[in-house]
Amino acid sequence: MKSLYDLTLDYERFFGDPADEKNTFSFKRARQYDINSTFPEEFIRELNAWGLSEYYVPEAFGGNLKGYDELFNLIRLTSRRDLTAAIGHGKTMLGAICVWVGGSDTQRARLAESILRQDQVSLALTEHPHGSDISATDTLCSETEDGYLLNGEKYLINNARRSASLTVFARTSAKNNARDFSLFMVEKAGLPENALSYESQAADSRHQRRRHQRCAFSQCPAPRLFAGRPNRSGSGNHALRIPNQPHAVHRPLMRCW
């Protein structure tokens, strides 16, 4: 296991001095992206080439994630060079961590393969009418003979269009108790036409290049992250807890942003 010092050296040697205008991941290029209000795709490719995505995947599934102190340090180093790149790339961890905590082994393995291919993952948690009150979620996922179908809208979703998959928090019943919710993993590849659509929202003043998306689901197929059936003891009742557990990781990472 590399020390944080050695990891930092590897990172800085790969990207070079950010004050040197000839380097791709430089302060000058970051400023130009700011002036143009464009997303730093070039920086994202550089971060992928270095292997930052591997630190979003636990070692057990083929990644390099051993401890969150390493990930914290890497996000901080990226934020130093360009905040939008750090947020745009790091949001994959926010979408993935619910799967690491609550997904099946099959789902974890599939997601790990996707992230190690440098696919992005989004977290579809909040809704426009309710803000951070996720217990008021309206998005409904109904059980069918073939699985589950999502209907509803999610709001303020980073990388919604760029991501290959989304982790979606949805209601499975309308009984107004903690067992009415679950988490679903939506892989975009192979979705029926019109099952998922987007609407761009205005960029905020703090992160001019980071545009929020509204995601609309219409009869969208979605496997649940939990074994068993929703609204049964020992399954759906964990759904409110799962998005909150990762906050122990999210909050320190967000301080880097």
C-alpha cells in the first residue's frame, strides 16, 4: 500500500506543475474553461488516464479503494487544479457508494466493471418539490411480473447525461412509513425508447460549468438494490438508511469541493 506522500508524488508527477501553461491540467486551462463556461472534458480524460476511477471501486471488486483517506487526498489534489473537474469526476463515487453499501454481489460486480471501464455513475436522490426531504419522494417504482418500473422525476442530478447508470431513490408504496422506499440501479444501455429523458437546468453561480439535470422516468425498467421484495421486513425498510450511511464519506469529500 502506497503512503499518501507517495500517492501524491505519483499524481503530481503525472499531471505536472499546474502553473506550467504547457501542461494539460494547468491553472491557465482551467481558467479558460471557466471563461468559456464549458465542461472540462480534457481534464476528465486525463484523470481517467491516471486511474482516478479505480479509487472509487473497492479492492474486493478489482479497484484500488482501500481507505477513504486516499480518496480524500486525491479529490483534494484535483480540486486544487480545477473544482469542476473534481466534482464532475468525483460524483461517480456518490452514485456508486449506495451500491457498495446496499447492492447485491452481482450488482456490485457489474458496477465495478463499468467504473473500471471509466463509465460515470449518477445519484438520482432529490426532487424539485421536496428538496432534501427524501421521505417526501414522489417517484414511484411499481412491481410487475418482469421486475420493476420507475415513473417520476428527479432533480439536480449531476452527470445525468454523461453517466452510464444511475442509482435512484424511489417510493414503492404510499403507506407513509419508512418501508415505502427502495433504491434502484438503472443501467442506461438497452433501455426502451422514452424510458429516460432529461432537461438541463441553469448553471449555478458557484460552479458555472456544472449543469444540473432533471431526469424523467417513464415506465423505466429498474432492478432493486436489495434482495427480497419491497415493503417486507428486512428489505425495503433499509432504503432510508442506505443513502444516509454514506454521508460519513460524502461529507469529508464535499469539503474538498
